[in-house]
Amino acid sequence: MEPHPTLPLQRGDGTRARGARRATPAVILTEAFAPWVVLTVGSLHLGHRVGSPGWGLATATGLGLAPQTAIAWRVRRQALSDHHVTRREERPLVIAGIAGSVATLMVAQRRREAPAELRRMTRAALLALGVAGAATTRVKVSFHTAVLAGVVAVLARELSPRYWRLLVLLPPVAWARVRIDHHTPVETALGSVIGATCGYWGGGRRPAGSDPGTRGAPID
């Protein structure tokens, strides 16, 4: 049987065999569009566009960098199977930890009066995490497609409808997750629906009269 393209081969001494992880298109797409990468890039971009790169970095840290650092640390301690948390039984505790990071970020944004666009993004992320986490108790929802669709929806809502064009990236990412046998087509589709819905509607109501491409008024 051919080895799994994303799992390292092990020699008898437990070390990785050279070249065990093949850089197939599916693996490349999986790593390039990992949830933490998409959240980091999306937060930085939104922060830049609304004139607050500092809060963009803070949001990227709370949504993407800090949770992934914690996951990588647990993988090194062999408390998790891999950095994508592909085993469904491992996900509830990881999701709870990520929720704590996102909630902490949300409190900091509110107290320090972060731009409304970034606050809405964080609210949407927390809602999407809750919905996807609840669904994962029955179906292993794809967080790759959920996060990608969610970030695209946030950017389209907060900046310009032109960002909807980025949804063209969803099919190849979904294909990659199915190709390496981490998800089924249904799981990737469900992730996309949850992400897009929560990303667009989960952040709260935009201030009346605010236009895409401009900063909205602070929200309570």
C-alpha cells in the first residue's frame, strides 16, 4: 500500500525516513492554506486596509499565530497527532483552547477600542469556531475550508464585494483535503457553508451608512 502523502515514514529507530513527506500539490495546498496562515494573512490585510496595522498584527496573533504555536508545542510533546489535528477526538480540547485565545483578543479589542472592522472579524471567528466545533462532535468539519470561506466573507463585507472572487480558491483547497484523505467532500462543503455564513453575518450589524473600503464607526 502506498504511504499516506502527509504522514512521515518511520524507520525502525523511530526517525523519519529522508524524503518521506512528498511535496504533492495536495500537500502544498494544505500547508499554504492552513487555517492559521489564512487567518494571519487576512487579519494583517484587513488591519492595513483600515489604517491600523498594529491591531492587524494583534488580531493575527490572537486568531492565528498564538493558537498554532500552542498546537505545535503540544505536537512536540506528542499530546496531539499532528499540527492539523486530523483526529476528530483530539479536536474538542484544541477548539476550547482556540476559543480562549479568540475571546481574550475580543476583550482586548473592546477595551482598547480596536477598529470596528477587526472587532467584527474576531466576533465572526468566535461564532464560526463555536458552530464548527459543535458540528465536529458529529461530523469532522473541514477547518481549512471554513476559515478560508470565512475570511473571504469578512473581507467582502468589510472592504469590497470584489473579495468574493477569492472563493475560487475553495475548490482546490477542498480537493486537497479530500485527496490526502483528511476529509470527505461533505465535510469540506459543510466547512465552506459555516465559514461563509458566520464570516458575513457573525460579526454583528455594520453601522448605518458605512461603505466598503472605509472604516465603520465603533460598535458596542
